[in-house]
Amino acid sequence: MDYSRREVIACGSSRIVNRLPEIGLDTAVDGILEGLACSPKRISSRYFYDPRGSALFEAITGLEEYYLSRTEKALIEALPFEAIAPAPDLDIVELGSGDHSKISLLLGGVSARLLSGIRYVPVDISCSALERSIAALARLFPALEVEGVVADYFHQMHPVSSGRRKLFCFFGSTIGNLSRKEAAAFMRDIAASMESGDSFLIGMDRVKDVRLLERAYNDSRGVTAMFNRNILSVLNGLLGSDFRPEKFEHRAFYNRSMKRIEMHLEATEDMTVGGGVLREGIPIARGEAIHTENSHKFDEGDIRLIGEAAGFDLRQVFSDENRLFSLVHYEKP
């Protein structure tokens, strides 16, 4: 996460526009400090994704317990793309693009006729992830026009080019990281960035057996635990603080009433975290937990209502045979 790097970054024949300086490091730090002052303490899940965090998450997606990515990828690969976005000139805007694996599957199903008219706009908070993704896509689809955007897309919904049909993609059930209120506001922001006839393709993890859900966030190899603890290393880099990630235990469980997995970091001893901007220090008691992520799960009613609240038409829901995961196609009327 680079809040100061120059605005336009060359990336082979493509370019990356860094929008994070518009937020500024001070604003990001203020938000982190506000969360750490709450009771219970919280850290936004957007801070998972430094280079190590991105690599750990890629490792998570390959785990046997983590059904989400492989199920979603199978759905993307089977999508009837031209039924969703038949326009000859199209902008595909992928929010939280991460690695290139999912968009590669989507583009692999596009005819050469349509591919020549596509511009791909990946948006991610990690510049390093965008650079790797764009380089890989250049090898797979050398004729593809790409313009990356480094941004916190939950707070920076810049308009994309007008005059062309748009397909927004939001994979990984990242919508589940937001509260229901935040998700509704985010969907309205997306709708405001779209024109009539534009499409929104979004991945949503489904409500299911609790044992299957909790296994996905408590893998036997401990990769998710490393991923969760790494958020403290990211804060150390941003704040100059001295969090010791090894002094926290990973906790992940399903909250039935909220229909969500919650991830927390629980302190294994009493401590005071200081350094950098934490001049007075933050006391953390043994057993105290810092809330790092929510992952809400959705049922049929949720899928319908969240689209309706943003003014979308629900076009189609693509699900696997076990209804573990869904890709939802909304359209702006």
C-alpha cells in the first residue's frame, strides 16, 4: 500500500494510476488509530494485503479446506460471457483484482472478435499485486488493453470512461467483508458509477453447514493464521509500531445471528504496543481480541434484497450443484 508513490507508474506497455495519495497516509493512519481505540479493537481487513499478505492469500486459495476460490473459478470458467456482456467495445472493471487467475478464466471464454474491443481496468489497493497481474496478462493476452488503478475502492469509486459499455466484476465474496449497511452503500456507489445497460458480476459465498465454513478459515496448515497475524506487520510498517504478531492467536468462528465468519487476533499475554505514532502506547490485555475481518454469507433473500436496494435488476444467479457459492449477475436498468 503506497500512499506516496508517483501517480502514474509504467508497467510494460500498460500503466498503473495510483489513487491512494488522494486519501493520504495521514487519513489511513487516523482510521487505524480510531479502530484500535474502539472496544473491542478492530483493524480494517484492507490492511491484509501487503506483498506478503497477498502471497499468503494466494496460498490460502489453493488449500483443500478453502472451497471458495476453486468453486468460484469453476463458475467463472463456465460463464456464458457473451450473454452477460455482448457489447463490441467494453470496459471490464475488476475491483480487488489481486492475482490474474480469475480474470484470465473470464477472458479465456471471450471470442477473439470481442476480446479486441475490451479494455481491462484492474483496481486493487496493492500496487505490487497489480504489477504482477498486468505482467502475467500481457503474456496471456498480448493484445489486451490494460490500465491498472491503485485505490481503496470502498472509498474511491472514480468514474470509468463513458461512452462504452461496462462490466464491473467483484469476485471472491469480498462484499462479505462489509457490514450489511456498508455493503448496501457500496452497491449504491457501484450503481452510481454505471450507466443503463451496464452489468455487475459479483461473487457471493452462501450460507451453509457451519463445520464447512469454519474449516475454510481454520486450515490444518495454519496458513490463514499466518495471513491473519500478518496484518499486524502491515500496521508496524504504516504506524512505526511494535506489534509482535507471534504474541497473538488466530481465532475464526461462525456467528449464526449475523450470518458471518469472524476473524480475530487474541493476545496471549498482557502487553503495551507503542512506537511510531503510538506515542502513549496501547495496552492490550491477555485474552483481549482484535477484530480483523468479517465474511458475511448470503442466502437467496439477501441476494435479491441487496440488488434491489441499489436499484439493480437481478438477471441471473449462477451456482454450483451444492450451492456453496454463487456468481450473481445484476444489470442497471
